[in-house]
Amino acid sequence: MTPGCNRPRPEGFCIWLTGLSGSGKSTTADAVAASLIRSARTVTVLDGDVVRTHISAGLGFSKEDRDANVRRIGFVASEIVRHRGVVICAAISPYRATREECRRMIGPDHFVEVFVDTPLAVCEQRDPKGLYARARRGDIPHFAGLDDPYEPPLHPDVSLDTTAHTAEDNARAVLFRLAEMGFAIDETAYALASSTR
Amino acid sequence: MTPGCNRPRPEGFCIWLTGLSGSGKSTTADAVAASLIRSARTVTVLDGDVVRTHISAGLGFSKEDRDANVRRIGFVASEIVRHRGVVICAAISPYRATREECRRMIGPDHFVEVFVDTPLAVCEQRDPKGLYARARRGDIPHFAGLDDPYEPPLHPDVSLDTTAHTAEDNARAVLFRLAEMGFAIDETAYALASSTR
């Protein structure tokens, strides 16, 4: 038997992290990715920066442009999942309808919605990129959670609290949920998620 | 042993078809895709239309915009190949430098450059979308092969003649070259390529 080939090729899936700016989406994405990578899976993380560099340069911050950006993330994610890859998307993706569109594009059975449920006040206090300060000064219009709506998921597959739990705890919660949903998650992934605390 | 799992998971690769508008890139892409799909591989075809719909809506036809479009195809292709998928890109991609950039992004060992070498006069006579007629009238500026350069590959992995050979013959030539380069090509793929003649 060829080494490493004693089980069926695993299914692809998309972990879709939604939440306010500063909620901890990218930190969570990185922690989940680190665990999966060390358990020998290939993982792509698509966050706003990656996507704006590679497929959305030139898009602005109007509602239409931000929506187009989210849909493009969805398209790239759908292609990765089609080829049985693992992709983690970290995008504010404030509108329910657009997230639903991405879910349909990717395939509902391969889409895991994770709500990074950090309260606005906490996000604004963290303000890692100084965006809330700029938005409050009026420099960034249509800011999700301030003068533009953020529509939280009604039935997320996982909800995370980033104020009471570490990124590694949260990564482990996501991995457990994936396993519950039937995706092949190597046990070493959990161990690694906790050993990095 | 799990059925279908008696060999290592195959490598991903990108078949990059370059050539003038009307040269037969999409027809060739479809024929190659059909053979690979029927031999049980998952294949994505990225052509100009797919990409303009999903990741490049809003890009125009300036040199910069068309170049950005080609690079975005390269980015999506690189992600598919990273996850060991098969992707066929059909894009005029007139500039050598941009194709080289895509080759680097995707990984030179997984990039197969196919020159769809149909003479300009033949492409213009076919003119399946009426683009040459419009370009000759001055409605489409910077048209590759007319008032903008098309830089043919200097060392393509495969060169195809679409005037003397059918799409299925050409598909088979591409599959043979892939096998020569060490990619796992199922023998049924050749059979199917010829049986569809």
C-alpha cells in the first residue's frame, strides 16, 4: 500500500469567519490554520488583505464594492472546496444575503459558518488598525457596526467568544464542530491547538 | 484497502492555453477538460468569461486592466494547484512577462504552457464573436495581434495547430505531453479523447 494512502481523500470544506472589524477573525483563522497545517492538511487563508491584493485591487469601499469583494472570496473558496481543499475565509461579510450567496456557491454541506461574536465596544477598544477612530472622525463611511449594519448570523455553526477564550481554545471549538459535522479532522490537530496555548 | 485509494493522491497542474482571440483556446480547453473529467479528475476551466463574471467584473480593456485580469486568473489557478487540483486556463495572455509571472505564482513544475498557434488570418476569418470586425472598425482599441502586440511563447511545452488537427487530436497531444512531464494521466483519458472524434 502506498504510504499515506490508507484512507479516502478527505472532503474539502470552507470555514467562513464573519464578525465586526477587530473581532478577531484573522487571529482565529491563523490558529485554526496552524492546527490543520500541522496535522498535514493544505490550508488557504483568504482574508481581506490577501483578496484585495490578488483579486480585488481597484475595488473601493462602497456597499457594492465591498459586496463584490465578499462574493469574490466566495468564488475562490468554492474553487478550492471543489478540488477538495480546505479554505478559511476571514471577512466581515456584514450582510446575511451575501453570506447565503457564498454558502450556496460553495455548497451548503461544505460551508461552516463561524460567528466571531465580539461586542462592538470591545472591537472598538482594540481597534488594531485604527479604523474605528477613522470611521468616528468620518473618514470611513459605511463602516459595519457604526453607520452601516452588521447582520449577525441567525444560526451559525459555531459562535466564538474572544473575550473569555484564547484563540487556541476557539480554534479547538471550530475543529470539534468540523468533526461533529463529519469532516475528517486528525486528532493531532486538537492536541496542537492546545499545545500552542 | 479503501477503493480508489491504491495510489498517491495525484499532483495538481495548470494547463495554460495562450493564443490570439479566435485561435481555439476555449475549444481546446473543453476537449482536454472532457477527457480528464471522464477519467475521473475534477477540472476547472477558467476562461475570460468565467473570470470576468466572478472576479473581474468592472475591469475594462486597457492594457493594465487586461493584465490584471490575467494575473487574477493566475492567482485562482495557483490556489487550485496548491490544493492538488487541475485547472485549465484559456486566456489570450498576450504578454510574455505576465505569463511568466503566472508561471512563477503557480509553480514552474506545475505549469504547462500550451501555445494555440493559429495564424492571425485564420483567427480573423473565424471571428466567432465578431471582435476582429469591431476592432478593425476601431471599436476595440489595443486588440492583441492588430494594434497591440501578441508575444508568442518562445519555448511552449506544446504547440497546437488548429487548422490541420481536430480539437480531440490536440487534446490528446496535450495529455501525452502532461504524461511525459510526469503527471498522472489515466489511459482512459486518451481513449476518450479519440473516441469523441
